[in-house]
Amino acid sequence: MNLARRVAVIDDEPDGRDTIVDQLQDCDYDAIPILGPFGNRIDKLIDEVEGLDPSFVICDQRLTAKQYASFNGVEVVKRLIELKRPAMLLTTYQDPDRVALRLARSQIPVIRGRDTFRIEDIDALREVVQHEIEDTPVASRKPHRVLMRVEAVREGYIDIVIPSWNPNHAFALPVQLLGPAVRRSVKAGDYLLGEVNIGATHEDELFFDNVDEVVEAAGNPF
Amino acid sequence: MELVKNAYDADALRCTVKLERTSVEGGAIRVVDDGSGMTEADLVEGFLVVGRSRKAATAPTRRLGRIQVGDKGLGRLSAMRLGRKVVVLTRPFEEPGIELRLELNWDKFDEAIAVEEVELSLVRSPTTKGHGTEIHIENLRAPFPRGTADKLARNLLLLSDPFREIHADSGGSSDPGFTAELEANEFEDLQSKVETSYFRDADFRIRGTLNDHGEGQFSLLDWKGEVLYSSNATRTYEAPKLEFDLWHFVLDAGRFSNKSSTLPEVRAWLKHIGGVHVYQDGIRVPAYGGPGNDWLDLNLLRVRSPELRPGTNTSIGRVGVSNTAGALVQKTDRVGYLESEAFHELRRFCIDTLDWAAKVRVSERESGRRAERDDKSKRTAKASASLDKVLAKTVPDTQRKVVDNAIERVLRANEQETKVLREELQLYRSLATAGMTSAVFAHEIGRPLELLDTNLGMILKMIPEDRRKDADRRVGRITRQKERLNSFISIPLKLLAKSKRRRGRVDIDPCVRGLVDLIAPVLGHFNVEMEVSLNASTSAVSGSEALIEGVLLNLVTNSINAFQRRSTDVETRRIRISTAYDGDVLIMVEDNAGGIKDFDVSEIFLPGVTSQPDGTGFGLTIVRDSVSDLSGKIDVDPLTEFGGAKFTIKLFPMRALFE
């Protein structure tokens, strides 16, 4: 079997898992379902995937409902990327997940909602991940140090606008993404400096790194 | 109408208009009065001569000194021409026992070349009837349409000041008054409208009087005619002496419940004769107050405050003016007064009266509202004063400070509780909306699911035999997901069943069993094994099934969430629901999800406390409130031997009530 076309599929829901496997096989991929359960042993899951040496891994975000695992897909994909194993995360993109996923966005090159995921895109998605693993990210994943305007400070989140990305769109940023010093002093009207992949087209693809400088509101030229 | 005016001018007290078969051709109109009648000279030299009415317009009438209102004969002539034949019977006041009969046959006049050719025969005969005049217009040329009869009824009613009865006190005049009546079998309903009046059912009467010196006085009277408010005008008016009265009806069904008339009656009556009519020396001056004639701009002013201002449809009024000095001049077409300074001043005075009344009513309403507010704070003050009195009597001075502080604390706690209750109410409202919405959606999903099934079956038939196996496998997934949807969506529908919200006896064991069956698919989806052990036998509690189900459902949901926590890893997920009876009815819900670790047990029932990032934190709050609604108690053991938290609900058994 062609290893370059081997794809591992991680999903706790048997029907969901088998659907993707069938889809992949219809496109001549060597699709291998990773069967649980794993409980809280994430290492066991990682080992099993690594043992298959797949060219790509598709992992569902929610793995807990049917006792497949007690951890989430985002942790699995993070670990695999660290191991330089190309992997992507599949989600149903429900609102509560959205902000939680933003936390991990810089370490996860590809997140796709089930509704927009197409098997035909797999090679292109794998390419994006591969570039990132080789530290030559594609334009939409390349970080740039930019200014962000703080619109509001709420509990656990701040609302920001990134003028260089889209001056008309505000969205929530978990405070965990802010450097400790910034987290303490940030207030509405401030500008923050940090690294953002402003080449991304959708809000859900944005990641934030090193948000560690505050440009005080007073005397601000903008 | 002209003939009726003639009767007035003849000092009649009563004038009757009879309509006989007037809705068809050939009917008759009879105008009968008890006036002074006409002598032969009157008839020949006055009545029969057009343009030479014997009335000299400004001279008062012979007996009662009335200001004459009839015209110069043209109106009379055209009235009499309505029929082909007219018979005039008149019994002069000056010649008692004598009746003069004059018959005019118009056809003869029409045939004649000159009017003089027709000989008029005047017949004198003895009579026992009193003085007066009868005019019989017979063999009508055209039927009298309903609209015309309507108008006639209205004009007859209004001609002779229908407000007079209410003005009995304004006497002083030697004129006993004038009444016009309509007698028409064909128009009985009209008659009743003409005869009935509803002044007694007015809510307010606004009154303005102007004396000979132009000094005015405004007053507002209640329905009994008692003066509520009164005030003098701030300026004088260059208008003749007058009386302005306006009866204002608040056409609101509620206000009519204790009146003698009904709202539709009064509404119809006002529609028919409403408006402000002008009476000069007891006889109406058209067209003031006629249909569409809002000469005081009532409706315009009413727009500003519809509740407090009268309009033409909600009021009826009259201006009684004495024109002996001739300050007001009627137009030559006899429709209204010339717009002279005197008339403008008259109008101004009426409008000022209405303005004054509106102001009074606005301030009356405001003071009513203030009184209500004052009353409330007075009641509070009274209650607090009586508390003070009791305390002063029963509590020694030395203890007073302590008691006062305690009371203060109670009051503050009460306020706090009210605030919390209000917030909770908002919370429950929003949750109720979400629940009802989900049930509506669930209902709507049934049909699409059924269509899925049918069409899948049709697709399967199209698949060739050699691919059948693969296809079945894939279709099987769809079917399974569909079934899952089916079982999930039925839950909100069943939970919201109306019968479950009814308060009454709830048998505990069947209720618990029912809920477990309902949520079995959910438990299956989350790989949860449910153990049920029901030992409450026939125990029942007073409450509603919905409340108890809500408690259980929230506790089970809580457990399912706990199973999915990062730190939870159990071989088999288990939830155990058991019931027992030990004098109280007990319901226990426990799981093996590791127990309550992240929170203090005392916190878990507070709204908003949750370990789930996307949790609402309301589940256990609802549990606590529901148990309290059932007059029960709830206890929590954060970790039991079973492997997780255990909730124990104690409810007061219904049976105990009868023991």
C-alpha cells in the first residue's frame, strides 16, 4: 500500500469515523480508522498513530461523548504536529469551541468544520501542514507583528480589532493569549502589539503569538 | 320646517308633523299646531302672498313676544307645493269657535294661464276645537325618502331646543316653550330618537355663562348637575348674553355598565344629533352643530388630549343666546350668522370655556395620580407608625435599639429577596423560551426525518446488486443517525406535555420510570449504564410531574457532563437512580464520575457555577428551586463508594396528609 496515501482517522463516533474512511477510500486513499477506547492515555493513541506512519491524520475535536477518550482532539493534533506528523482537526464548530480553539490555533495549522470539509481538499490541506512543519508556513499562516485595538475588556476575554487585517471586524480573544504583563494592564482603547497571521481569510484561522506589548491609549497617534 | 317655524311664530306651544304613507307617492304631510291661528285678513293678506309675509322680522310675536324665525313666504310656498292639494284649517285666537278652511288645488293653478284665474274659496264654519292651524299637504307628488325623513326628524328635534328641560332653572321668561313632534308610523325608530335624550348619562357637563355686561363664568358639573369646579373668565366678551352647555360622554363600555342606557344607544344618539347647536331665543340657528359643522373646532382641539376633550361624536351642546339687541345678524340664506365681531366673541367665549374645562380636567387627573402615590407612602408610613407604637408599648427603652436594628435588617433582607426573585424570574423566562422553542423545532423535524427514510429506500433500489453491500452499510449509518435524532427530539416534546405541568398527585415510581425510559437513547449515546431501583412502592407526592422530571433530568445531565471531564476516566459509566420511603419519599441520583472536586458543595446550587466551559450553570439552580417548590429538601454527598456524587431528594409524602 502506498504510504504517501495513508490517512489515519480519529473519531469517537463510529458512524462519523466510517463515513470519512469510506470517503477516503472512494478517493483511493488508504484510510485507517483508529479505534479506541483510550481513556486518558493520550500517549497510547499517539503511539498507535505513529506506528502506522500515515502521511496525514484527520482528528475529530470531540472524543469524550462515547468514552473514546477523556481528552479532546486539539490536544492530539498539537502532539502530532510537535512530532512533525501532518495532522488536521475536524470540528462541528459550535460557538463554545470557537474561542477555546483560538487558544491552540498557532500550533494547529488546519482546522476545518465538518460542513466545509471536502475529501478533495486533503492534499492541499496536507501541503499547508507540511510547510508549517518545515517552518516555511504558507502566506495565510505566516505571523506578522501588528497593532490590535482593544475595544472592550470582559471576563476572560478582550474584544479586539486588527486594522491591518479587517478594520471593521471585532472578535473575542481569550486573555490566556496575552502576555502576563499585558493581561494585567490592558484596558479598552489600548493598542496591543503581537504576532498575527493577517494573511488568513477567516476569523477562525487567525492565531496570536507573543502579544506582549501595550501601546498606551493616551497620546496614541491612531 | 318652514311650516313648523310658522307655528312657532304663531306662538304655538306644540307643533306636530305627521307623515302618512310618505314612503310612496300620494302620501300626506300634516302640520298641526296650537298657535294663534289666522284671521281671514291674515290669510288673504299674509299667508297667501309670497314675499309679503305678515311678519316684520324684528317685531316680537303678539302673545308671547317671540322673536320671529319664519321667512318671507317662499319656503312656505315650496313646502305646500309638495302635494297636489293643500288644505289649510285655521282657528284664530281672536275668534273662538270659528274655523276657516282654505283649499288649494295646485293642478288648477298649473292649468291656469294666470294665477288670478283660480278662485280661492274660504269657508267659515263653527268649531269646538281650540285655536291653532292645520296644514294638510295631500297627494304628495313624490315619495319622501328615508334620508329626508331622517333629516326632518333631526331638524324637528333640534329646532325646539331639546335642552330646555334641563334648563328649567334658567326661567324668568313668560314663554312656556315650544315643542315640535314627529308622528310617523313608518319612521317609528326616528320618533324614538327624537323623543329620547340621554343627558343624564353624560359624564361631565361643561358650562359657560355670559351676562349682559360680557362677564363670563365657567363651570364643570358632574352628571348629577352638581358643580365640581367653577371660575370667572379673566376677560370680558363683546357678545350678547348667552349660555353655553356641553355634555361630554366618555364612550367607554366600562363606564356604561352602571348607566340606564347602553353605549350603542348613546353612540347612535350622539351621531345623530351630536355637536354644538345654537339657539337664538329658543329656536335653532342652523347649521351650527349640524353634520360636519364643527364650528368650535372641537375635533381639532380633541386631538391634543382625546381622553379629556370632547369631540363632535362624544358630546352634545347648545349655545342659548338672546338676540333682542340684534347684535347677531343671521345671513340672508338663514344658514348661520354673519361673521361679525359679536359672533367671533361668542365663539371665542365658547372655546375659552372648553379650554378652561380641559385644564381643570388635566389637573384633576394629575392630582388623582398624586393622591394615589401619596396614599401608598401614607400606608407605609401608617404601618411603620403602628409598628413604632407597638414597640414603644412592648419593648423596654433599653432594648429598643436592638429591636430597631433587627427590623431594619429584616426590611433590607426583604428588599434583597425581592431583587433576587426578580432576577430569577428573568432567568426562568429566558429558559422557558428556549425550552418552548426547542419543542417547536422538534415538532418540525419529524417530517424531514420521515422523508429521509423514504428517499433512502428509493435510492437503495437503484443500486446494482454487486454494490449493494457497500450501499447498505452507508445507508445504515444514515438510518442510525436518523433514529438518534428521532429519539432525541422526542424528549422536549414529551417533557413539555401539558398534562405533566398539572399540579396534583404524582406517583413517584412510575414518574421516575417514565423519565428513565424517555432519556434511554441519550444515555445510550453517552455509553451510560442506568441502574434503576424503585422502592417507594405506592408513595405519591403533591406537585407536578414536570417538576420532578426536571429535577431528575438536570441531575442526569450533570452526571453525563461529569463523565466527559478531562479528569474522568472510568471503565463503565454508571448512573443509579433509586427511590425509597422512610416516612419521607426519597429519590437518590448518583454516578461514578469521580465526584464534586472543583467546587465547594455549598456553591454548586448557585446560578452560573459550572465546570463546563460551555455550561450555563443553571441546572442545579433549577434543581434546588424545583425541590423547594415541591416543599422538599435536597442533600449532596460529594463522593460516595459508588464513585461519584450523590444527590438525595426528600419529599413530603401525600399520604401523610390523611394519616
